[in-house]
Amino acid sequence: MHHHPPSSGAASAAATTTAAIPSLYILLGTTLFSLLLLLSLTTAPNRPPPPSEPHPSLFPRHHRTLFHDNQNDQTTPEDPLPPPLPPSLAYLISGSANDSGRIIRLLYSTYHPINQYLLHLDRSASQTDRDALAVTVQSVPLFRAAQNVHVIGKADYVFSSWPSALASTLHGASVLLRVSSNWDWFINLSAADYPLVTQDDLLHILSYLPRDLNFVNHTSYIGWRQLRKLKPIIVDPALYLTENHEMFFATEKRPLPDAYRLFTGSSVGILSRKFIEFCILGTDNLPRTLLMYLSNTPASTSVYFPTVLCNSHQFNRTTINHSLRYTSLDSRQQPFLLNSTNFNDLIHDGRAFASPFSPNDPVLDRIDQELLQRNPGKPVPGGWCLGDSSEDKCSLWGDADVLKPGPGAKRLEKCLVEVLSSGTTQCLDE
């Protein structure tokens, strides 16, 4: 049998056909990746055996006690109107290469035994770094006692603000749903974020709010900057490749969807457990349809949560148009790095978090000392800390339901009153 090489005309035609792959195949490919992502999010593995109970001194299971800084008396179960039990927050703290130290510092600054924490170093960091992070967590007696700090061992590749970042957030939220059934709100933090109030301040204020509220900046106004991020078609290799590759941009553009109204806003916020379950476990098709659309869209992280919230009749009246985070933007709508010159603004604004900060910026030490009263390498003291040492008041543990709010609670309360009285709390078309 003789093998004849193809003619030059046939070879050039094949090369032309290969080079001119229609965008339809790109869309079909990314849709397949989206479906695989949905299956990974909604198909939970078998539940692991329940862990041993947390330390009984942290959770004695009696009614909450509230201490005030400006008075010596306390509210006890015999009072006619005892304070409500504090909520539990689920934190996803994410970072990249060389962020282990920042993640641990952020963990300490946001730590409270009643919360849940999931730490994620993406695949730009080495497996050695992830293992060292897990060992560090396990070496802290407080974390072992409360059993509320978890580390993702098999990390995701993440391109910041791209579809893989949204997939990583949803992955983290789904893990937090499985590790605990008791938390009330989900908070996504990066290594560049930092709190401006103590957890006792935040939990105290949130305990008086309905637990179905969602705090996310949102707007239905789609300007030219947003259009430049919504119409292009991209392929995020972090969704389907095991190694880091460059982003692929298609030459074609696509129209905006008309099956739902797009909203843009913050990629981070404070989201209710009911809403997270709606996005990951719910039977409504909107979260999945939108996720497939955004799987090849550059602006996926800033669009997903605001759009699902504002297009859902179940949640569009539970949405507060505020993320409770301080960010300063330049003329191109890019965030400034915060430093000591912003410190007074951070206090006056009254928000719960701020971002972004440079690693080990001196303003973080000032926040620790003046706002959080936190010593290096130690958690923020709260009502559950019973130690006498000025170096580590949390060396002796008490009831995690005991809160001791300070000046930060008053700043946050003032901020929330202004937001709730502004009349812009619900999803409105503009």
C-alpha cells in the first residue's frame, strides 16, 4: 500500500480551516466547562464523620451575656429583654503566592470562636506553602479547641476578577456549607483586606438585624466601562487546565442578555446563608444560567452576585446597596492602595472592612493597636477572653456567646443607620 502526501492545496486548506475555528466552538467549549463547574459545586461528596465536640468552655450552651465598655453591669438571662444570640459568620480568606503570612494575620484579626473560617492559597502558591499553612493552623491550641478553621488542600488556579475567581468563591462557599450548618452570613476576604472593627462589634450589630439581609453594592446602570468587560468573549484557562496559561480573547463580541437584567457592583459583600444556598443548592435555574453566561466574561465577579440578587423575587427586597467595605477609587475606577494617610477616613467612615492594603503596611499596625487592641500573633480580645495577661488576654477561654462591643460598634451602627435611612436599600433600575 502506497501513502501519498497531501497536495499543497489540501494542506493549505486544512491549515486555513484549523486557523479559522468559529467562535461557536469556543462558546460550546466554555459552556461544557461551566456545566462541569456546576456539577462540582452542586454534587457534594459523602459527608465525613462528625468531628469531636469543640471545647466546652467556649460553648457552654446558655444564653448570651453582653458587656458594655462604659458600664459595669451586665445583661443576664433574668432581665426582661436579654440581647439576641449572636450570629455566626463564615469567612473565606483567599491568597496567592507569598500570602501565607497575610492570611494568618487576617485570620487572627477576624477571629472569633463562634465563626467558621476557610483558608485558600491558590495554585500560584506551592503545595509546601499550603501544607505549612495547615500545620500553622493546627499548631494553635485555640483553633484546635474551637475546630472552626479549615484549609483547602487541593487549591484552584485563580485569575483575579476573572471567571476562575468567581468559581473559587463559589467553591469556597459550598465547602463552608458542608463543614457547618450553623453559620448565618458569608464573607469573602482577600489577603489585601483588613477589618476596621472587632468581631464583637460586628457580631453585636448584626445580631439585631434580620439574618436574610445581603450587603452588596449594586447598580443596573451599565456604562461604557462595564460594556467593555461584558461584551468580549474570553476563555479562562484556570477553569480547565492544571497549569497556568495566558487568557484567551476572542475577536467577536456578543450582545447583552435579555432574559434577565444585568447588575454590576461589588464582587465582595456580606451574603446570607439562604442566598448562598440558593446560588449553589437551589432549584431555581437563574444562578446556573448566569454562571454559564459569565464563564467567558471578564467582569464575572462584579456581576454575578448583584445580578442574582436583583433578579430574584425571593432576595431582591433583602438587598442592601452597601458592602460595608471602605475602598478609594481613582478616575479609572481602580482601587488605591490604602496607607496611613487614609487612617482618619477609615475611622470616620464607620465601615467594617477596608481594602486594599500593601503587605505589612504600617497602617495595619496602627489599626491593630488603636482599633482592634490586638497584639502581634494573637487574636483580637473579645468577651470570650478571660486571661489577665496584657500580652494575651485570650490565653484563657470563656463563653463564645459573651460579647463585649466597643467604639467600633457605635461607628458601624452609625454607618448602617445612614445606609438604611438613605432609601437606596432595594434593587432598583436606573
